[in-house]
Amino acid sequence: MKKNKKYVYPYIPNSVPEVKAQMLKEINVESIDDLYEEIPENLRLKKELKLPEALTSEYDLKRHVMGILFKNQTCEEKISFLGGGCWQHYVPAVCDEINQRAEFLTAYAGEPYEDHGRFQALFEYESLMAELLDMDVVNVPTYDWSQAASTSLRMACRITGRNEVLISDTISPDRLLVIKNYCKPVVSMRMIQHCPETGLIDVEDLKRKISEETAAVYFENPSHLGFIESQGQAVSDMAHKNQALNVVGVDPSSLGIIKPPSHYGADIVCGDIQGLGIHMNYGGGMGGFIATQDDEKFVMEYPSRLFGITRTSVEGEYGFGDVAYERTSFGLREKGKEFVGTASALWGITAGVYLALMGPEGMQELGKVIMQKSQYAMTNLSKIKGVRVPRFTSPHFKEFVVDFNNTGMRVEEINKSLLKNNIFGGIDLSRNFPELGQCGLYCVTEIHTKKDIDSLVQALEICLEGRI
Amino acid sequence: MKIKENKTMRNFHEAKWDEPIIFELSTRGERGILIPRVEKEIEDCVGDGISVIPKEIRRKKPPQLPEISQMRVLKHFLRLSQQCLGADFNIDIGQGTCTMKYNPKINEVLASSPKTREIHPLQEESTVQGALEIMYKLDLFFRDISGMSRFSLQPSSGSCAIFAMTSIIGSYHENHGEAAKRNEIITTIFSHPSDAAAAAVKGYKVITISKNEDGLPDIEKLKNAVSERTAGLLITNPEDTGIFNPEIAEFTKIVHDAGGLCGYDQANANGILGITRAKESGFDMCFFNLHKTFSAPHGCGGPACGALGVTKELIDYLPIPIVEFDGNKFFLNYDLPHTIGKVRGFFGVFPVLLKAYAWIMSLGAEGLKEVANIAVLNNNYILKKVKEIKGATAPYAEGKHRIEQVRYSWEKLTDDTGVTTEDIACRMADFGFHLWSSHHPFIVPQPFTIEPTESYSKKEIDEYLGVLKKVAEEAYEDPEKLKNAPYRSVIHKIDQSSLDDPEKWAISWRLYLKKKKKNPGVFKTKKNR
């Protein structure tokens, strides 16, 4: 290849020299460099960037990138019991078909006219989530559950005019880091303890800590540690008695069989849609939802886009558009509610497709199957000598804590051993929940077969044999 | 070679399926998909699985989702997709500031691989070496492109990156014992609304520098604004006007001298890749929107990434974890002493990072510079042509060249005809095009913003400009026609007023049905046309 050969780039049509020349002539400029005349010399980059040599053919590029990606081992190749807020569920083929459509994939911010389909699909997503949550208002998705929880708490502060939030200490530690930074330095946070036996919120501790400073009480259901919080109504009642709001984070895949938080008094509900038809994508498949009832005081505190349905100038035609756009930072800059911009819209459309496919029976069955399979796993794991499952006595959904403290082995060692058997063991809790000692958070969904679970039990038995 | 001008107008009509709302498709008993079965042995072992759920928390009535067979669901959403004008169909140069460029299909192939999709963020590091390698190398690329010392790929959008920058500004001053004193962040009126809004979320008082006569942020006003209360500056360059601010290094110096940090909003860096960098302008931080400059698709508004870079002094403040390489393996480093914590769950939107990586690898240093060169050439070509359209002007910087975009004005056209920039946008939809006004407030009256990027050919640009010219002529000839546009889009003029009225807004189908039941006339078309 000649050193100075100029490519015509497939992605850059006007890199054709003749076209370039014609355009320069049209604007009466000698060279493209002249167009940068406003950039002072001392700010101009004098050297070439040091990037690797371009892989100009698509084939070479594909070989190169796939060569790197082949170093990944996937949850399809192994049996994975990892959860913790990013879950391996089955993704229906129709979900991928729709979210790969070029029309949706490459659209951005068109008007309700040329992008009617985008508006309708996201309105339908909001509407399907509204049924699942049994609430009237759902936002166009934000980044993820962490952002949704952060914003829900800031909304609660604005609604109540207070600046302290109480958070259940069984929250996901990853999420807590996001919330902490999002609250700092405007909102203060206090943690509510849990009952060491059941895992449930220590209502006495909540009673001690709640006050007229409290804007919101936040807990997750099922909790990060997998157990189902059954005291939702009591917590709501206590929050409301103190004129505070009850904010609940929820895994939507549980809502076919478990009451939505609105049924036990939640005022703002948030969570993640990744489990609704979106691949894990190394944690890139997350999308956050926020839901409330249709109370103007609440609706006007959302920072997010809210797509609404309206009439058009033609009878019988549905139109869509932004509801109360003026509340957003697009409308009012720093005087708007928090900030809004690009977030996770495509995952919202995908979750809408998922819920439309699943229907009421699908969501019920999904919940039931997850309950059955996770209980089967708990039952059989608990038969292993020295292993205590579940660590908490409350009923669980999808995830549960496996206590290895009496095995004499660290979770890290156990997981290394499982990996040799092509199993990704549960999340090591020893770093973020040191009080639990050597415990792992295991996740079982509808995708796990009896054989998968039996393989885990067998591998653990072998790994722990002779250690106790 | 003589290139023929494209003079033909496209006889366009967008698909119109008149598709019902998904709930209207429900037929009792239909199923879209079935759930994996439970083996008999499991059922024998644990029973129905759900009787263990305490009664007070068990859902008795199933969610009122529609019941629809699979092909009908597919058809519904395919039809909706046909009623959406993605950049793959459009000549999407009218969505200025958003850098609508070609999103290469090969990158979608790579991102659809199970090797991308089916990995869990908490897998052991040895099993995700490929993902970590992509992230590590992308960091290296961005260091080179920006002159910064380290990148975090965690922020999930430009706004998220701005929020991370304000968080770093806060933690930096906290660490230097000045957090209480330094409570002001300065930005400019032509910088993105989130530069102001994210600072306010962090509790900062926001000072917005207005423009001078040349359309640039006023340096004298900056000098007056800085003080011992200054925490930092968040600024774009070039701003939405496309005019490069030649005093930018003085701006950062003024803020540094006052003790503040400088964050560069490079959401859109398309026109200056390989030309000028954050480092030489004196910034402490910058970010790139990978869904803009670096070719990842916009996905109707995400998922996305705002890759955040900082100087050596600020590495310890980055969100955790960052990716490191020990010469043998890639690993996640959580040990940053002053970290702000996190701005998103897990590590960022990996498929978007992968697409940006592939795009850079396909172009290399020379290709990236060609991207900037052609984007700027296209923009200045359009600038000349738009100024020839009756009723359109390009305020500020007369006679100067612009970088990647221009904020134009229909003020003259509106004064002459009463037709507004929104009316023009509606009419453009009749030809299969999108035209965006601009962010609020409308400093430039009746604004519109065109950003051609490098992706569109001269022929396509000429086609778009031909339609824009035609529509402007129509405004002069038949303003009423534009007032009632669009005619060939999916729908007709929507009633905006009900979207702003708490009695009438309907943010879900169930709310629509409730409000309609309460007040049957509320969604009927007014009979005044």
C-alpha cells in the first residue's frame, strides 16, 4: 500500500476528491484548512493522533473485534447464577427483531409527525408498565434503576419540601453509591436496619429514625438479597403518618404474582426493565422506570419525558406529544426539574414488546416458574452439609443468599472451583455485606433447568467434600 | 467530472397504518409467548411455588395486560416502526447539535453477538477479558483524541457525564476544604441546558454568561462572574452556533486563576477530531457522546454513553471502577481515593462502547481527521446555500466560517409571512425530512439548526436544501398551507393544549380511558376547521 494513498471512505461520501474540490469552489475557499481559521494556532494539534492503523475493510474489522470478543465467556456457554440487579431471563426473538429495526435504532428526536411510531411505542410502553404497576403515570425510561431511585427520592424531597431520606440497608450496594452521589450535598441519607433473622425492615428502627424531617422511606421488594418484604403496608402507614412518602424499588418480573407496591401504599415506584426482554449486555441493558398516580403535584416533579396521547385535527386520529414539557430542563434549564436528555428509550420500546407478548398469563406463569425453580434450588442446596440456604427466613423471589460460613471455604474459592465446572457461582457478598461473612447471592430464573440446578448442587458437593 | 445538481422533488408520503393502541388488539385467551416449562420433579419437590408468598403481598388479580398472539404483536410494532423516520431513512441533517451520522451496520453485528449480549457485569474478570480489553483500549483512544489522562466510560449520556463533572468539581473542592465557599458554577447561554441543570441538582447557584455581538460568550462578563465563590465552568466550544471561540484558553485561565475547575462539554466533537483538543484549551475535564460523534445509534433516545475524561490531577475523583491492565490481564480498579462513587449501575453501556471502538478502528487517525474535515466542509457549503434562501439568515459572525453546525433564523420569514419555525418543521415532514428548532430559550429568534456531519453526500445535501428552499417559498406564497401542515405525514396537527392541562393529559392508556369516561367530549376533534 502506498504511504500517501488517500482513501475514499465508505462512511464519508464527500471524501471523493472531485466532490471536495467542487464544494470548496462553491464556497470560494482554497483548502479545508482555511475553514478552521477561527481556531488559534496555539490550540491546533500539530501532530497526528497515535491511534492504531485503520482496519479499512469491513472484514478485517470484524475479524479484529470478534477476536477480542472471543475472549469473553458467556452465560450461554456456562451455567450462570449471577443476578444482583442484572438478570439472565429469556429474551423473545420478537423483542430483538423490534429493537434492531433501523427505524427505531437510528431515530432520535423527531417531531410527533414524522416520528409518530416512536411516540406511540413509548406511550404503549408507559401504558403496559402502568398496568403491571397498577399506577397511572410512568416515565419514558431513565438510565437504570439506580438513576430511577435517585430521581424518585429527589422528587419526594421536592414534593414534601424536606431533605432527608431513609433507606433500607439491604439495598443493592452498587445502587446505593449512585444514590449517595445523586443526593450529595443537598439531601441527607440515613440507613434503616434489617432484622438479622428474616431480613425484613426493622420497623422499630424505622420508628426511631422517622421524623418530620423525613421526605421518603425507600426499600426494595424483593430486596437485593432476594427476600420478599411483606411489611410494605406497615412501612407506608408509618411514612404517611409522618407526612413522608413511601418510595419502593421493585423487580417488575415479580409482579405477575406479587402485589405491585401501589397496593401497599407506595407513592413513587421505581425499578429496572432489563429483565423485560433485554439482554444483559455486561450491564448495558439496564433501563429505569418511575411511576406515580396522576396527581399534578407528582407529575410536575418528574424530570423525564412523559409521552401523552391527544387528539389531532382529524376525528378519530390519535396523536402523541410531550406532557408538561415546560417542567423539564429542556424547557427551563436550571429552573427545570433535575435534567433530561438521552437515556434508554430503545430498551423502553423493547420492554413494551415483551409485556405485549407476555400478557397477563405470561407474567403470572413467569413469576410462578421462577418461584418453583428457585425453591427447588434452595431445597437442594440446603441438603449440602455446612451450607445454609436461604440465609434469611422470609420467602424469596428469584434470588437468595447461600451461607457458606460453616464450610470453611471462602466464596471466592468456591466460585473458582465452580468455574472449573463451567458454572458462574453467585455474587460474593463478603465485601459489601461483611456482617454476613462468607455468603453468596444466587439467582435462579425461568431459564434454569432442573439439570442446571442439579449440576450446581453436584459441583458444590464435590467442591466442599472433605472440607467440613 | 461534472456533478449534476439534484433538482427533483421527492413525491413522499410516510407510511400510515392507522394502527390501534396495543390494548385495542387484545383477544381473551391469545398468547404471544410461552414460558419455559417446569420439570415434573421440580413440581413434585416444591409444589406450586407461590403458596409460600404471604397472603397480604400476593397479587390476586393479574395485571391487565393485553392478550395478543405473536405475529400480531410483531406486526403491530413493525407498523409502528414504519411510522418512525430513523436516520437510516432520512437525510437527517436538520437535527442540529445531535450529530446524526451513519451508524455502521457491521457494528450492530458485533453488538448482537452473544459474546456481547450474554455477559453478566459481575462475572469473574478472567471470563470477561474481551469486554475489559475493549474498554481499556477505548480509554487509550480517547486520551489521545482529547489530551486528557484518563476516561470513565460509565456515564450513560451527555447529561450523565455533565452530572459526573459537577460531582467531581464538588468533591475536588470538598477535598481542598472549599466546598462551602465555592457554590457557583458558570455556564453559557448557548451551552446545553443540562450544563446548567445538572449543576443545580448538585446544589450550585448557576451563572449563565450571555453572548456578545459576535454570538460568542462574553469574556468581560466571565471576568465579572468569577470570584472566590466560583467552583467551576461548564462550557461548549463551538457552541450551538458553530462559531469556534478563539478565546477559549483565556476562559479556562480566568476560571483557573479564580480557583475553579473547567469542564468541556464535547457531546459533539465531530468538527474538531484531530484538529484541536480539550487539553490545549486548558480544560480539566471533557466528555464525548459516543452516540453522537462516535457513531453509536441514538436508539430513539438511548441507551448511550458520555465518555468522561480528566487530567492526571483528577483521576482519583472518577467514578469507580476504572479498567486497568497489569501487562498480563485487564482488571477493574475500585481503589480511587477521592472517587465520587458511581453515576450508573455497573460499568456503562457496553454495546455502545463496542460500537465506538469499532468505528474508531475502522477510520484510524487519518480517517477521524477526514470525518472532521468533511463535516466542516459540508457545513460551510450549507451555510452558503441557506443564506441564499429567502427569509433565512445566519446570525452572528458574518463572513466567518463555522465548524460543524450553524444556528439559523427564520425571523425575517416569520415577520414577512407569519409562518414560524415550528410550521416549517411540520411542512418538512411532508417531504420525509426532519427540521429541529433549537434548545430553549430561543436566543436566536425562530431558530433552526443544521448539522450535516460527514455522512451525507453532496447530492443528498442538495436534495434537502432544495426542499428547504421550496418550503420557504411556499411560506411566502401560501402561508396558510404551512400553518396546517403536515399533510403527508402519519398524522395531522396535534392538540398540544391537552398535553399541558392536568385535567386532560393522559400519560397512559388507562388514564386516557378514565378521563374519556369522565368527560366524553374531551378527546373529540374541535369542529372549527
